[in-house]
Amino acid sequence: MSKIRIILADDHVILRQGTRQLLEHESDMDVVGEASDGAEAVELVSKLKPDVVIIDVAMPGMNGIEATKKIKEILPGTKILVLTGYDYDEYIFSLLRDWRCGYLLKDVSGDELVGSIRAVYNGEPVLHPTVMRKLMDRCQNYESETDRNPGRCA
């Protein structure tokens, strides 16, 4: 059985180191590279061709949103799992709408992260509960708006 090849992209070294150590204990996962910013992540993806990229949104230089866009242009089949401290609507909905990413906040447990990597790798949706709530609220608001304006396209 081949391992899930992973690149970690976060500007915080301690987070990358801790995540790598966590994932080293998983027999089906292999961290093949680490990036400290979006540009480095894009470069590593084109060189190493990972299965999954775990990426933060806020990084110096090229942020995670722009890096995700470029990664998807280079290797459309690469799975993206956002792991960030930011639950801003503009980040969440841009990434979910345009790039079909998993989206976790950094308060998840190690077990949740490991399970989410496997799920994203297998094409399953992964959303932090806070992100899921925002998505449900947005859907409810959309339904209310279309009920008031049934002929209107969103």
C-alpha cells in the first residue's frame, strides 16, 4: 500500500515540526516536504507532486489562498486541507467555492487532523464545526433570499 504523500505549508516552524512528528507515527502517511510560505509550497508541489497539501491561509508573501489557486493549476488532483487559525468568511467561502478544500481550524486534535487527512485524500469533505455552521448559515440565508425572490438567480 502506498503512503499518502504530504506537504506542510505554514510560516510557523513549531507547527510544521509538531505536525510532522504527529504524522510520522502514521504508517500510511509520509511528509515529503515543508514550506514556510505560499511560493515555496507551490514550488515544492510542482517538484514533489504530493497527494495532500496542508496549508495555512495567512503566510508572508504569497498567502494560502493564492498558493492554493496555483497548486490547483499545476496539479488539479492534489487535495488541499486548510489548517488555519482564521475563520473569516471571505477566506472560508473563497477556498470552498473555488478550490473544494477541506477547512480546519488549529484547535483540532491530532486524531482529528489525521482522520481529516485520510478523508480529504479519499475525496471526502472535511469541515471544522465552526466552518460548517457558517456554511449552514449561508445556505439558510440563500434559501430565505430565493424564497423572497424566486425568479432571481444567485
